[in-house]
Amino acid sequence: MFKNNFGNNRYRSMSLLCGELLSQWFLVILMSYIITSMFQHVSALSLPNNATVPAVIVFGDSIVDTGNNNYISTLVKCNFPPYGRDFAEGNHPSGRFSNGLVPSDIIAAKFGVKKFLPPYLDPNLQVQDLLTGVSFASGGAGYDPLTADLVSVMSLTDQLDMFKEYIQRINDAVGGNRTTLIVSKSIYIVCIGSDDIANTYIQSPFRRVEYDISSYTDLMASEASKFLETLYGIGGRRIGVFGIPAIGCVPSQRTMAGGLDRECVEFSNEAAMLFNSKLSSQIDALGKKLPDARIVYLDCYNGLLSMIGDPAKYGFEEAVKGCCGTGDIEVSILCNRYAIDTCSNSSDYIFWDSYHPTEHAYNILSSIVLDNKINNFF
């Protein structure tokens, strides 16, 4: 009798323990599913006062280029595998510098406009594509005009010229009244500047001869201000301007200047912070000068740094290497179908190649940067 009771008690104890463990595992799996689902699909955000946005229009560099560089003569391209591995139906290298969506697409979806933001130079664009917005961005461009010249891509001046052409095209299609509405009520996104510091200033000698980093970031901030005033003069009013991310912590910069341990490069990060402070001040000044404009500074520096500093918090396993190839140096033409050891699950990685984040990282970072700033656009 004693033995039977002991056996029954032990069985009940084991059952309770197994039940508790299963419950804990269920909770872990459930929470993982919820977190993954939150960032896997981009939902339109609730806009204040039932506002609507007719179009999203983007200027910038490779972070927001959705394929314009496919149509120009430059080496800064990514319209080949494994880029686009997870884009649309899969294995579709569209010219986006990632495995899938980039911030241009994600932001257009957040404002309830459309899922994919096409490149302006796509010859297959239809009128409806134009009416809901495009990206004018060109991978490799910068605020400094020399940055685009060095790699034969489209400068901000070129992008503004295309925007003027775009306005004429939609005016011809739908008339002046609707065109004025689209231009004045659209959301404009400007995301550029990383290549000025990482490439033009640090990797080439041309600007270091005449500028220290303080005066060079002054040049960048001045060019940014001129661009924003010109955009305002053409008709843009709701403008979001991204600061520069923590570029010293991207894999390629770690490899080239982070020492044997591939640490974050302090000089690059300090330069980014210096520019960001000047950009933010310029935006504040323009807000006072142009009272009917809504120019919003978008801080991506701290968001990306937080993700890199604690990747597990955001569901990542790898924060210092890219998914493509070795993850140390491959980007653009170096990240190709022959790159060995490309990862199988890019969602575990913050970076897709050695310079650009994965779609999963972009989704999370876009939410961190943009979601609590939406009301500032209206």
C-alpha cells in the first residue's frame, strides 16, 4: 500500500512538473509567434483626424533605392541574386539593397498608400503608380555632390530634377488641381548621408584634404538645408528626414577599421552623431522659417544601435556580420550568387550584406523610428 501511494505521488509530481514545463514552453512559443507576427506584416498606422495620404515620395541613397540604379550606368547595383531572395514571390532581385522590402516600401505601407514603392526610372510605370508615389533614391548618393559623382549615381540635384519631371507627368495625366493636392499632401521621405561619411570622407582622400570632420559635417548640413528648402519651394510640405545610423557598427566598417576584434568604429559613429545634431538644428530652424511645413527629424541612430547592442531583445541572433557570404565585406557586386556561406535564415540577422539591414530589421527599425512620430506630419 505504501509503495502504491509512493508510486502514485511520484507519478502525479512528474505529471505536474511536465505540465508546468509544457505550459512554459507554450508561453515561450506563443510570445515568439506574437513578436514575429508583429514585425512580419506592415500594417497601416492610424492617422490623426482621419487624414489621408495620396502618395509617398522618397529621396536618398541605397537604404531607400527601390531599383533606380538598375537603369543607370554604375557599378552600385544589386539587381542579381541573392538580393531579393525574399522579395514579393521570392527570388526576385528588384534592385533593392536587401533580401526583401526596404524602408521606402515599409513607410508607404505604414501610411496606407501601397505595399511596394516603385523606382521612378522603371519604364513600366503606369499612371496609377505615379499618382501614389515613387522613389527617386539612388544607391551611393549623398548630401555632398561629390559622393554621387565618385560612383556615377544620381545626386540629390538629379533626384529633384526627376521630381519636377514627375510633377509635369502627373499634371498631364490628371490636371493641375489634383496634382497640386498630391504634391502638397504627400509624405516625403529623405534618407541619405551615410555614404558621405563612410565613403567620400573616410575611404577617399578628396574631402579630407580641405575639411576636418567638423567642417565636412557643416557642408553636409548646409546641403541638407538647401535641399529641404528647394523641396519646399517645389511644393513639399510633409517631410520626414532620417538622420545617419550608427555606421561605425555596420559589418563592413567593423572589418575595415574595427581592428582584430571588429569593434564598432568610434570615429564613424561620432561623425554620424555630429552630423545628426547639426541636421536636427537645421530642421528646427526651417520649421520656424517655413511655418506651414511639417519637417520631422527621424532618429535611426539610437534605434539601430539598440538593436545591435541587444539583438536577442529584438529576436535576432547575429548583429556583427551580414547574411550574404562571409558577412564581413560583401556588398553590391561582391554579394552575388557565388558568395559562399550565405545564411539560410536572414530573419536571424540584423544585416543582409555588410552595409544594409535585412527586411526583418528594417521592419523593426522603421517602427522604432517612425510610429511615434506620425502625428508630427499633420
